[in-house]
Amino acid sequence: MPDVQRCWQPSGWTETDLPKAAARWALPGVANLHSHAFQRAMAGMAERQLHAQDSFWTWRETMYHFAARITPESLFAIASQLYVEMLEAGYTHVCEFHYLHHQQDGTPFDEPAAMANAIIAAARETGIGLTLLPVLYMTGGFDGRALSERQRGFGHDVDGFLRLLDGLRNRIDGGFEVGVALHSLRAVPEDAMHAVLRAIGAQPMPIHIHIAEQMIEVDECSAARGARPVEWLLRECAVDARWTLVHATHMSEQETFDLACSGATVAICPTTEANLGDGLFPLRDYQIAGGAWGIGSDSNCSISPVEELRWLEYGQRLQLRERSVATTLAHSSTGEALFAGAMHGGERSLQADTDALSRVGGNNWIVLDERAPQLAGAMDDDVIDRFIFSGNRNLVRETWIDGKRLVADGHHRDAERIGARYRQTIARLLA
């Protein structure tokens, strides 16, 4: 078995925690640091060119149109299916960046937290660990314009957002955790961002934000605020280990170094960033500066930590025209370096959330299928490379959460029932 404790042991995890039935190769589960659950239901539905210059911004309009159809009931069915797929793929915890708050026109549901409750219920039904991140979303751009008709269901003022946050935090009972998500610099005005940060103070609460995903955002931020997005955030906010910056794709060398030194974590989402044409994260410079990073599935066009890690490395190889870019002095194996980086970043991102962190480590693990042809002849020193770089067959045989086996022979124990409900839900949504 690989040297788990030396390479990627999360806090509290030891080989003695494994059940006697575990196979030769067992690894800690992976934290998914960024997910929009509802977008799983539109995967593959936005791949036709609708504009001569198709981009993230044209895709976004398609996403808004789909989001307008989602109800609490359909969100529960979609999120449950998604979380089954995550557990089957080896994710054991998800940070859900949740901004579907209201009805399309902005009218609250009778239960203001109905959509958030659907996410919580889906996590509980499937057994995945959850950090729920309700999103503050206020404006349509750096100029402070009002939310568009298709964005109104996302919006809150600061007081309404803090009431939602307090209500969700009062429900914490060991089954999930709550953090704060600031959608982006373009969607949260400066005064509102500072008001929320003052309200939460020094509480050990995760803080997540989309940032520097697209060059248009970088240019608009520079024009409106006199600084690039990451530069502005580090200058104006006390960014520390509680923070997870999602994407941070477009940074200067100075921003890359300063962010690495801040103690924050970057959530890199390679399959979504590729799907949307975002760009490539400056991994090598960030690693050299000692920065922490993890992975996320974001738009959920792919549900595979293996694919996120593989394409994180492959994107760097294509850009730099080199191989083995992610390797470090501690890890000459590319697979081990990637897995260790994701484990370390996941642990760091969740460290403000000690209960969630214990569930990522503790009694949570995945067991690889040693019977798979892709692992034939694998040795302790190459099994992680085989796991990540041997193709698209899912090699996760079992997933254990809190000492309970939720996935056996590659299938979640409730996959058939949850899948049937999901198919019925999608049929109704697309009717």
C-alpha cells in the first residue's frame, strides 16, 4: 500500500481505520471544493454554437434559462443524483456554492430557505459530507447595475443574506456545515462585502469567492477599482486561511506570489475551466511560492476527481510543452504529487470547519478496484499514477463515510432509486 501517512494523510486518518474487508489499495476520499449542483442537469446541453464568438458569457445566458426552471423539488432530485455520482467517483465531501435562492422573478418561496434545504436533504439522503455556501449576489456588474431579469432569483440585500445565513447556521446538527460565499467582485459591491465580513468577524467560517475567471472580469475590475481582482481582494480584505478563491485563473506574477503567501486555498476546476474556455491556472509558479490548491467540479460537466487532476496536469503540459509539471521535491511521481496537492488543499480549505475536516479524514476513504485491468501488475510506487493516468474507467470500488460503506462494487447503495427519480425529474423539466 502507498505510504498514505507520509504522502497525503489528512488529520486523524490512519491505516488502522480501514475495515478488515478493505482491499490492498485504500486512500482518503477527496474534497470537492466547488460545485453548482443544478448545473449537472444541463451537462451536454450547451454545446451548440449560438453566437459567432461563443464564450463563457454566452454559455451563462443558457445556464440562466435552465436555472429558471428549477424548483426545490427538482433541485433535491438533481443534487441527490449528483452526490451519488460524486461518492461513486471518490469525492467524500462537497462545498456547494449555492445561489438559486428564490423564484425566477425574485419572489421568495414560502420557506425562504427552501432551495438550501433541498441541498441539505440531498446530502443527507446520499451520505456525502456537505459544506453549504449560500451566495451573496447583488449586482450585474462592476458598474452596480441591477440584476437582470434572469438573475433576480439569485439576489439578496445584505440584511436578507445575513438572515438566511443565520437561519441555516442555527440548523447545524452535525450533518452539514455552513460557510459564506461572495459570488464575485462584480456581483458584490465593496461596501456590501465589507459589511458581511464585519458581521462574521473572526468566526471560523469558510469564505469562498469566484475570482479572476475571465479576462473581461480582470479588465473591468482594473478599470472600476484600479486594481486587478486578486490584487484588490488581497489589498482590501484580510484574506487568510478561511478563504478559498475559486479559479483565480488570470493573475500577474505578483498576485500569484501574494496569494500563495496569504494562507488561502485556490479551488481549481479544470474540466469546467476547459469547457468554458476560461484559461489555465499558473500552477507551477503558485506551487513554487508554496500555495495551497484543491479541486472542484464546478459546473459538473464531469464528476471525477481523477479527470480534474489529470487535466490539471495535462493543461500545464500543453501550455509549457513539458511533462511531469506538478511534481515536487517531495513527490517525483506526478500522480502522487497531484493527489497529495488535492488532499492538502482540501484539508486546508476546510480547516476553518473542523467538523467537515474530520469527515474528509476520519473514517472516510475510498478503495480502488484491484481487479481492474488498469491496475494489473500495479506496485505500491505506481498505483496512484495508474489511478489517475490510465483512462476513463472509474477505478473506485468502495466509498466509506463515517465508517459506513455507501458505495460497493462501484455503485451507491441507493443509486437505482435516486436515478429513477432523477430521470423522471429531468423529463418534467424538459417537457
